Amino acid sequence: MLTKTSELREREVVNILDGKRLGLASDLEIEAETGRIKAIIVPGPGKFLWLFGKNEEFVIPWERIKKIGVDVILVDTPNYVEDETIVVNMG
């Protein structure tokens, strides 16, 4: 599957470990010698148009990307799992 970097920026990044939306992919980290993609970058919470807000960003290694879909990028990132536990009573 071929995709353009501009198309990646339109896709929501979701952590499959907790279902949390991390944000939209904003950049790629590329190894200069080989041209291989090393990671995708997602602005951290509070960032607006990549200009304002916290300096934190999510750096997600390429091997942690599980699926690039039409609308979302599914990632497996234990480093960014929410600490909150949600209990659902079904009965």
C-alpha cells in the first residue's frame, strides 16, 4: 500500500492498547543514510496547529505501527497508555 506523507497527516493515530486517540500524525522521522522511516510524530496534548501548547510529542517507532487504514493509524504503544482504569458494570 502506497501513501503520501500528506495523507498520513489526515489520519488519526489510535493506541490499540487502551483505545486512546493520540492525535493526527504531523511528521516523520527518517534515517538519512537509508531513507527508511524510523518513527511518526504526533503533537502532544494541548498543541494547536503544531504551534501552541506543551512541547511534549508522541514519537512512535515505525515497528509499533500495526495498521495504516483509510482513516486511522493503529499503533501498539505501551509508553503512552493512560493510567486511568475504567470499570463498566454490565449487570
